[in-house]
Amino acid sequence: SPASGTALQIGDSGDTITIPSGATIVNSGTATNFGGTTAPYCSVYRSSDLALSSATWTTVVFNSENVDSNNAFNTSTGKFTPQVAGQYFVSINIGTGVTGDNTTENIAAKIIKNTSTVAGAVGTRDWNTSGLNYNDKINTCAIVQLNGSSDYITAQINITVSSGTPRVEASQASMQIFKMTE
């Protein structure tokens, strides 16, 4: 144990320090760069209504950020383009509405990597709630491999209504993405 205030170094650059099976590492101080990082990550949302055409796939442009650790999310295009390769957890949650009471027939949402669907969810309204204007919610998530240079993630939604104009509700649509530690 060195004297108080003395720095202790274990190994040199390029060395491998092995902690044997059954050993315990206890940290009572500050852990800097210990155990990996989850950056980049973002949490974004739609701050205003987004009017849609019925039965048409539309990219949801999340136009506001709660956090964007690596400036990887573009609020103008709705694209997340990380510059770090790895496995990413992606989650979308979308609240929908329609201008006509009780006219939503179904909603579908999907996570897109570049131009291909990687995950999706479909909700079909099959109950009779005459005279009420309901808001539906849909969500889906996936783990997606991104190359860190040109891959990107977007979200799309498709709402079919029998009348009225479907929409993504303001502040009820969000996407969260983070790089998983490896």
C-alpha cells in the first residue's frame, strides 16, 4: 500500500491484467472508464402533432431531444447515425389520434435500419366504442447491429382510418437508442 496521496500504477500500456475467477473487485472511490461505456445514446420525442395520410407508411421525425450524447440524432430527418460500431437497443413508443371519432381501423409501427425493417408491431382495433375519440399507443423494440459509419435508424408508422385524418400525437411519440456494452 503506497503512502497517502501517492499514485499506484498496475501494469503498463498494452499489458493485460487478469483477475482470476472467484476474485472480487471492490471500488470505494471513483471508477473512471471502468466497465465500458454505453455512449452514444439518445432519447428523442415529437413535440408537435404530425398529420398523416391514411394507410401510408410515414417516417416519424422526432423533432426534439431529451438527450443526445454524441450528436448522433438529426431532428430534421429523424435519423440516428452513430459513429461507433456495435449492438444498439432501439425502442419506439407512439401515441396516435384521429380527427374522426371511433374511426381508427389499425396502426402499425416499425424500426428501420437504413431501408430495411428490423422490428415492427401492429395493433388492430376490433372493439366497438361508438361515439368516442380514442388515442391508441403502439410500441416496439429491437437490438440492431450498426456499423458506426453509414448505418442509420428511423421509425415509421402507418395508420388506417375509415374517416378523418390520422396523426401522431404531440409529446406522445418517443424513441430511445443506446449502445449496449460488449
